Amino acid sequence: MSKSILPNITKRWSPRAFSSKSISEEDLDLLFKAAGKAASSYNEQPWRFVYAHREDTQNFNLLLECLTEFNQKWAKNAAVLVATVAKKSFSNNGKPNAHSWHDIGLAMGNLSLQATSMDIYLHHMAGYDKEKTIESLNIRADYEPVTFVAIGYLGDKEQLPDNLKEQETPESPRKDVDEITFVGQMGK
Ligand SMILES: Cc1cc2nc3c(=O)[nH]c(=O)nc-3n(C[C@H](O)[C@H](O)[C@H](O)COP(=O)(O)O)c2cc1C
């Protein structure tokens, strides 16, 4: 049998149309557990997650309003909004953890794969106001927001504004392996 990429890696993509179906607290807990299984520098586990279900209107809006206008337009329909937050220093010696964002990426990769296996989809967002997030979500000193993530089940793309409908595709272009790999030295 020929080898291939894991089906859940191929299946994953970032939708903007989410269904109205909620995600149970139990399922969300599984996603966060999967995130927490990631490797991290000195096992610091610098990831923290501030989240709200859509039904929890007050907290959901707190998160939603930190997003850019563009992201708010579609992320308002997510079942859950999450702000990923990094602890900036190591707990044992207070030194800066240069890899905290890297480790959050690993954690979110795990969360994403676990979600895909449960037919749940993620849409990561860098489009948010950092200062507003720190204030509105009461982010502690020595922590910083990294991304927001909209999570939910797939919805009907007809609910999206016209300009977003055409971008709603599971097939985004990808660089070839040749373009991203170098043997020994990177060169010019
Ligand atoms: C760190 C990060 C930040 C992103 N920020 C945004 C964003 O603010 N708004 C948005 O619509 N999509 C955002 N995206 C989604 C990317 O555009 C998307 O992942 C990329 O086009 C590849 O498509 P795919 O995830 O469907 O394979 C972000 C993705 C990542 C990983």
C-alpha cells in the first residue's frame, strides 16, 4: 500500500461559515486536553486559553469585540471563540521563554487534529486588537495574547457575504516541498 498524508491532516481547512450547532463542554475539554499533550520547551506548557461559548453572550461578546471588523463579520457565528495566550517567562527561573509562541503553535496543531477527527473545524485569527484583548480579557502580567480561534461545525457558505463566499474553500494553494526544504545549507 502506498504511503499518504494522514486523512485528518488532509481534511482540515479553515472555514468561515459555521453551523448553529453548539460544542459540548465535554468535547471542548477533549480539545484542550489534546492541546495540552503537545511538546514544549522545558515542559513549560506556556499555553493558556480564554474562551466562551456563543450561548454565553456576555463573555462571547467580550472576545468577539477584540477582533477586527472583518473577522467579527463571520466569527460571530462560531460555536466557541478562544483567545490563545502565552506565558512569556519560564516559571522556574523567570527568564524569557523565546519559544512560547512556537509551543502554542504545537498545542494548536494538536487541538486542530483532534477537532478534525470530531468533525469540528478551527479558524485561527491574527486579526485582533492586542491592547484591547489584554484589557477586556484581563490578561495577567507576564502573559500575552497570541491568536484568536473560531471553533465550530461546518455551516452553509450561503450565510456569508458575497466576497467571503468565493474564498470558502477546503483547497488553499500550497508550496511544493522543493520550495520549503534545503539539504545542508539554505543558501541565497
Ligand atoms: C496565525 C494565523 C492567523 C490567521 N489570521 C487570520 C485572520 O485574522 N483572518 C482570517 O480570516 N484568517 C486568518 N487565518 C487563516 C489563514 O488565512 C488560513 O489558515 C490559510 O489561508 C490557509 O488556509 P487553510 O487553513 O484553509 O488551509 C490565520 C491563520 C493562522 C494560522
